[in-house]
Amino acid sequence: MTVEAAKVESVMIDCRDVDALVPFWSEILGIEERVRYPGYVWLGRAVKGGPALAFQQVPEVKAVKNRVHLDLQHSDPEAFIARVEALGGKRLDDHEAGGFRWSVLADPEGNEFCITKSE
């Protein structure tokens, strides 16, 4: 008997202030808010059939490195990083391995994500 595989519906980000993070992520990803409940917000899908990005309000502050993070691509990573910083995010580090380059960024609450040049 074959069991149907699960589909990733949403990637949920814990945060202290959904009203601060939703505009940040909506702006950098170019997707709008779709659904809101007290303490929860879902953005639309960045790609048809892909998972939605969602936010869940939690009482605690981020204390350690994320165990899961988003890897993003952009045609001009430096311009994207400048936009992230203008919206309250930060550049944390730059890396290179085997000619592949990426930067680690953080949103206004410190949630890490990466950006690399799109191919």
C-alpha cells in the first residue's frame, strides 16, 4: 500500500510582533497578506503551488540560531541587502564555498535567512 506524501502548506515563522514582521516580509518577497487571525498571519504564495509564508505570535524572544531558514535568490543581492537593511533587517555574514557565494541576513526580530544571486 502506497501512502500519499504530505504537501508543505506553509512555512511558519515564530515572532513577537506579527504587525512588525508581516510588512517586512511582504515587502522583500513581494507578496501580500492573505489571511489574519488573532496572533497569526498568512501571506500569499510566492510561487503557484508552493508553500505560503506565515507568522505566529509567541511570547518569547528569539534566543538561538534558527534550525530552519529560507534561502532566497535575487538578480542583484547587494541591492536586495540594502533594501532589507532599509526595512530594519541586518546583514550578519558573507560566505563562499567552491565559487558559490551567499549572505546571511536577519529580519527585524533576528530570524536568519540567506540570499544568493539568481542564475
